[in-house]
Amino acid sequence: MIRKHNIPLLVRHAILAYWTIFWLFNLVDKLIGGAHFLWVGRDRFAQFQKYFESVGLDSPNIANSALAFAGALEAFACVCFAAAWFSEIQSNRIPARRWSFYGTLLTLGTFTFFSIGDHWFGDRFELLEHTLFWFISLASWLIFVRMEVTADGETPTKPRLQVGWTAAIASILVLVTATAIFRHNTSDFHLRTDAVAAEPVGEHLYKVAFPFLGGSTVFENTLATFKAEHPQEAIQHIYTVPKPLRLKKADALIFYIITEDKP
């Protein structure tokens, strides 16, 4: 049975654990992206590149730089909340409050950065999501401070040592995240133009898994390649799967090509 005087402490731990895991998973999402075994996430590389391309900034380096900057904010926020949680576990209230404050500032800054982008790119759904998280972050900080439990005899760790460790760990996370982002540009950006192979799934029926990064050029090249590889067949119809059957977060379109024998 949970004692009443332990409830504020549990709430503080829950807040710090939530934001630590929240930012950790966001970093993981940027490192791997897309749908994989036991992980289905949004392809942030492709999403940012499409956003900037829609406003005439076609260079992938611009989108990747913005994504790397966002990843840096998230890395520092993750480390700050992790440091706050560790301090809370050690009953060091002053460092826990300090690091939680830094983490909250970085969180507010991150969602402000995203919200500005949402306005610029006209993504109202993402704007609603980021605005809600902005207020949730602020509310969680107020609750965290409100439920602060003072303890006698605590010995706060040295601020300089904390700052040093935080900068070192966050810098490593930033380096790893940024490397993954720009490496993706080298390894996968060709998907914007490459044709997609059509997989036969039945008689005169072919399935094409369209990548999120691909645009109209991929579609045109796919059809041209399909016609070249199947000269004895004529395309009779093309249709996509019904929306409810698609993976919600796979960021990919699936369409089918129905053919018939040429006379």
C-alpha cells in the first residue's frame, strides 16, 4: 500500500521518467526511422526533406541540418531529464530541480522550434500536437515543483561536474544523431527518383510498396520500368489499398497494378 506522504515523490519520479524516456525514444526514432522489426516510426529524414522541398529548398543538406539541430535539442533535453531523475533517485533535490528546469527549457525550445516549422510548412495537425506538448511540458514542471519534497542532510553534487558530464554525454548523442541523419542522405536519398520493383502477388496482379521519400518521379519511373520488364502485358488498372488497411505510421503507400495480356 502506498503511503500518502510518498505520493508527491512518486509523481516527481513519474514526471522525470516520462520525459527521459520520451526524448530517448525520439532520438531512437531519428536514428533508425521507418518501419522495422518491433519498431514502427515516422521517417523523419523523408518528412523534413519533403517539407523543405515544398517551400523551394530542394537541397537535402538544409533539411538534414534542421533535423540535426532538432536532434541536438532533444539530446540535451534527454540528458538533462536523465540527470534530474538520477539526482531524484539519490534524493538530491536541488540538482534534480535544476536539471529538470534545464530539461524543461530545452523541451519548450524544441516544441517552439517545431511549431514555427509547422506554421511555415502549413502542417496544422503537427502544430496542434506540438502545441499540446508545449503546454504539457510547462504543466509538468509546475507540478514537479509543487510536489517538491525537502530532505535534510542532502549533499548536492558539484554543478561544474554535472555540467561537464551533461555536455559530454549530450555531445556524443548529438554526434551520433547528426551522423545518422547525414549518412541517410548519402544512402537513401536516391529513393526520390529510383524505380520501385513490382512484386507479383497473383495472376496479372502486382504489388508496389511506394517509399514515403518518393514523389511523382518514382511513380513515373516505376511504371516505365514495369512496362519495359513486362512487354507482353498491358496495364489495365492501378489502385491503392483502402486507407484503413495501411500501416498508420509506416509512411508508405501501397498500390497494385492490374494487367492483361496484349492482343
